[in-house]
Amino acid sequence: MQPEFPVVPAASPGPEAVPLPAGSLLLEVTALLARSPEELCEIEPGMGREEIHAILAKLFRRHNRAASSLDEQLRAEAEIMLQAIVDIRHRYLDAKP
């Protein structure tokens, strides 16, 4: 006896895109995710290790506090920024000179 496979209906067109209301959490998070870690942390080409370290330390203090906020939007932004800080740190500071 052969196993029965479920019948999959033909693909139907998905739902139409619904514009997000201005100021929505998803819109804000999407806008942040569209930017590179360098853009988020304002790291520019030619910056020295000490300058990058100082910028990342300041950003970490700010966003680490915000990560425990009761405000959902502030927490979401903080999580994105903390990940960007980690990415920049790995790229520019943890690499051997």
C-alpha cells in the first residue's frame, strides 16, 4: 500500500499589500533593518579603532538600558542596535590589526 500524500491546491495570489500606518512598530523596525550596521552606528570609512570603540561604547550604554524598557518600540529598536553593535565590533575591533 502506497502512502497517501496530501493534495496541495494550486497557488493562489497572496493578499494585497496593506500599507502600514505611520509610526507603527513594524514600519519603524523594518526601516532600521534596511540599514547596514555601519549606517546604524554611524561608522565611516577611515575611522580609527579608538574612535570606533568610543562610538560603540556610547551606543552600547544607551541601547543596553533601552533593551529593558517597558516601551515595546524602544525595546525593539534597542535589540536591533545591540545586534548592529556586535556586528561592528566583530568586523572592526575583534579582527587582528
